Amino acid sequence: MAHHDDLARGSDGPPGTFREVADRVWVARYPWFDVNVTLVVGSAGAVVVDTHASGLAARQVVDDLGRVPGGRQVVAIVNTHEHFDHTFGNATMRSAFGDVPIHAHEVAAARTVSAGARVKAFYDADPDDPHRDEVLNTSIVPADRVFGTDATLDLGDRQVHLHHPGRGHTGGDLVVTVPDADVLLAGDLVEEAGPPAFGDDSFPLEWPGTLARIRQHLGPDSVVVPGHGAVVDPAFVRRQQDDLTRLADTIRASAGEGADPEDALHDGDWPWPAEMLVTAVRRGYDHLG
Ligand SMILES: [Zn+2]
């Protein structure tokens, strides 16, 4: 599609360059974790969606935002879920933009501090990681505006909708839609930089249904911004839903045949390499009871 070819051409430029992927919707893709930070600009101010993985990293984001039209008038922050690569810049954003509200799903907000503490312990135990100090020096600030199913942010001449489509990557994922620009920010419910990430807090059996609900918000030309990697189109989301369906079906079939998780991983016909699915299969078995 010509539209997406244009987006691909726009990916040139140094890391952290905010690119306008749709009307006044700007995305910067950072090399550390290949994570995306998005800015949505309205007449009454702008909202930043996800804040990168440390206070130091977020200072670079603030500098980069300063070069975007409207990027200094940030009036709200959104965290797509609680993981540190999406929340650890919250404190820096508040230092730069004042005591702006931070929005998240209620489950994500409640888990941000504990999830962040676990990540800090992980970095603390790895003296060789070049990002260790900046992670340990980050003060963890959880969201203070929460919702269960839907919320709306008013940016004056446009509205930004927050929606919890169900569980998947975490228990508190949200997607952001900007209807007038036909954009959906998917957080880590959609992954372009690699296979979807299945952690100890993921819901692999529910994830396909969650993506089906997300797709109800998409038209043929919608722009979808994943949590990590390049901007994608609705066909990409459908393929990811198909792969996740195959994963969930294979977990159910293996469990139904009485295979233990190890044998299931070895024998199953999986959509991704089995060694990446150890946690997904274990979580799936746990959820089947
Ligand atoms: Zn992430």
C-alpha cells in the first residue's frame, strides 16, 4: 500500500526522531528495546503515550519532544501497561511538564511499583549491563488516573480514547485510539520487533480474543503503532491474531491429550520457535487448571 510505503520512507533519520505517522500523531522509535514513544497533539495540549525505560532515557525523549510542533505542551501521560520500558520515564516527564495526570488501566497502575522493583532487582544483579545505573536510579511513579474499560482524554479539537480490550501481554493492557486520524496505539498487545512477549504476567489463552476486539476498532487503512518496532497495518494485526490463535489451540490440544508442557513444546506445531514459548505454554497450562 502506498500509504505504508510512505511511512517506511519516513523511518530514515537518527534514533529518537519523532515521525508524523498520521495527522499530529508522532512516533519515535528508540534503539534500547526498540520501544516506541508516541505524541498525540491537540489544540488544548498533547498526550505522551509510554515513557521509555529509565529516567535518563526519558530525558532524551523530552529533548526530542521539544522539536515536535506542540511537543512542549504535554498535558497528560498514558502508560499502555506497567512494564518498566513503558513507565520508567514517568517521573522525568513530570519534572519536564509539571504535575500532569498519568493514565493507565487500574490493574497496570496497581502493579507498576512491584513490577518495577522486580526489574530493578534484576538489573542490580547484573553489574555488566550498561543500563544498570540508570534503571536503578529511576524513581518509579505509577499512574494516578485509572479506568476499567474505557476513558476519554479531551485535547480540545480532538479526543483520544483509552480502551481495555481484555488481557494478553499483561492483565492491564490498554490501547489508545485517535479516531479522527485513524490511528491505534497497541502497546505490547501487538509486537513488530519480535514475537509477542509472554512473561509470567501474560495471558496467552485470552490474547487472541483480545486482538479480535482490537480489530473491531480498525478500518482498512488504519495505522497501528506497536509497543516495539515499526508501524504496521491491520493485516499484520490479523496475522498476529492468527498466530496467537494457533498457539492457544495447540496449548489446549496438547493439554487435552495429556501431554506435559515439555513434551508439548517438543512435539507441538508452534507459530514461533518453541524455545521462545516456554513461559507461554506454562501459563496456558496454569490457566487451563
Ligand atoms: Zn514493552
